[in-house]
Amino acid sequence: MLDAIRLIVQGHAGAAPSEEARDTLNELHANSDSFIVDAQRRWQELINPLPRDDAARMPLGYYELSFEILDVLPAPSLVELRRRLDAAKQIRHTGWGPFVSLHREPFEPQPFEGLIETWLGAPDDGRPLRTPAHCDFWRAHPDGRLFLQRGYDEDESEGVQAGSCIDVTLPIWRVGEAMLCVARFARSFDENPTFVVRCHYTGLQNRILTSIGHRRVMFDNYVCNDREATVETRAAATEIDDNLAEVLHPMLVPLYERFTFFELPMQIVIEETERLRQGRF
């Protein structure tokens, strides 16, 4: 995290971040960073007993999505927090959405240190699908903070060498779906709260931006030289509902341009968020 490239942008299409917005985000970092660091520490504790090559270690890289709902009263209990999150997850846009839990031990959400915690990486011989992209770790805090860590779908795609690429559409889908879910979750705290989104990517170095399945035409080898990158934004719940593409595009542009200056077209974000909303995955 300390070596990450921090890029702060607003959740408004084409708008440069104001000094006030930057100051607000910086003030939030102290609170959200401690939450993220604690989550990272806890994940390390969970994976320490695992073999070095275990899928749950996400050895080729992973991404973290963290959210903080601003200026709301905390949920009164963990029971109520889980109820609100479960309600937000009722709408599904893909087969493996954000904050997944399986309905059996040890994969069900558990109370831990005053939070709700789920780890899908626990060893289990009876589980057919145990890959880095399905060994999620996530946490939810009563005050409206959320953390999700997941391996890359690309690293288990058929015909693709693990660790070699990032699909040009997947960051749009994964971040967009999580934003839609958190917008619903946020409205269980208040009518239209604002929340901060932070996306941290690791294991990027030497990956190529490509189109798995060839839905998008990619003419050049867009290669990332950075090991890690972090992008973030803030938006109100209604902005996510009404203008998801306009919020996503400026946030993700700095990530994509790390792949040999790739310019993320707004039209791709518009088209992919529409497919996402329709569940056309």
C-alpha cells in the first residue's frame, strides 16, 4: 500500500478535482487507512498457515475495493448491519458479485472485532471452485465502511496465461457492480449519502491490457510497468444510480493510462455499464 501510486479524482465526468475535494479526501484517509490496514493485517493472519502456492494467497496479484459512507449514524448492531448489506445484495448483476458469502461454515459471515467478516479462502476439499478470484475476503463496519479483496478473474481464464493480462472491460464491471451495491447499502443509512470509493490494484507489472473473448478490438500491446496503483473518487448514491458511467470513467482513466498511455473511451464505459445493469455477462 505504501508503494502504491495514489491518484485522486472526483466522481464527475471530465471535472478536475477541486482543492476542497482533495482536502476532504485527505482528511478521510487517516480514518479509512486504519480500517484498510487492519483488514490487510487480518487477511495476512488468515493466509499465514496456508501453503505458499495456495490459491487463497492470490500470489499473482489482487484488487481491493474499500468504501466509506460519510456523515451517517452507525448501524445500531451487527445484526442490523448484516440485514442492510444482505438487502443491498438482493439485486445481482453478475454471477459472483461483491461481498459474497456461502451458506455453510466456514464461509458464512461472522462477527469479529466488532465487524462483520467473511473469508472464502479457507481450505475445503469439498469446494469445486477455489481460485484466487473466488477466495474473497471482506469486512463491514457498523459506521458504513466496507473492504473487499479479490484475485483477478483474468488469472483463471481459459487459454490465458495467469498473471499476463488485465481485461479491458473487467475493472469497469467489477468496480461498477460494487458501486451499485454500495449505493443501495448507503441508502439504508440515509436518503442520499455520499461515499468515498478507493480501488487498489497489485500485481500489475508486465500485464498487458487485452480483451479476453475478443469482444473489444485491441490493436497494440498496452503494457503496465507499475506494480501497483490506487484510484479513488467520491459520489452520492443517486449519482451512482443515475450517472454510473460518468462517475466511473474519470476515476478509472488514471488506471488505464498506466498501460502504455491507453485512453479509456467514455463510450466503452457507457456500453459496459449498460451491459452490467442488464446482467449481460
